Amino acid sequence: MVRRRALVTAAAMRPGEAGEVIAVEAPDPDSSRRLFALGLVPGARLTLVQCFPAYVVKAGETTVALDREMAESVWVALGKGR
């Protein structure tokens, strides 16, 4: 049996929720490169730390603040992941 995990953007997550980054769909190539350089790449484990006043996410040993547009660019499959 295949278990399906919820697919949401980082902006739709609740603080404390975690999952695996599935895709990054940034609005422009520079934003994509910036997110990739911060470790927000497909396969990375991501945890939402807070969502106000900015979205703060942790990926590996990196913690970064994102605005809403960037948080909506990162697609995450909620759950245990790998």
C-alpha cells in the first residue's frame, strides 16, 4: 500500500510541521538560485519554525527567514520523509 503525504507550500505549513522539499517554483531564476544556495532543494528536510512576522524555516543546519512570495515557492510533502 502506498501512503500519500499532503503536498503544501511552506507558507501553508504550521509552526513545528516538517516534511521533504519536493519542488521549488520561484518567480524568477535569481530567486531559485538564492533558495537553492540556502539549501532549499528537492529532497531537503524542512521544518517551519514560525510564520509571523516572516516565515522562518530550517533546512538541515540552516535557518532562514522568507517573505510570503518565497515561502509560497517551496513545495513540501508533509510527514516523515526519508
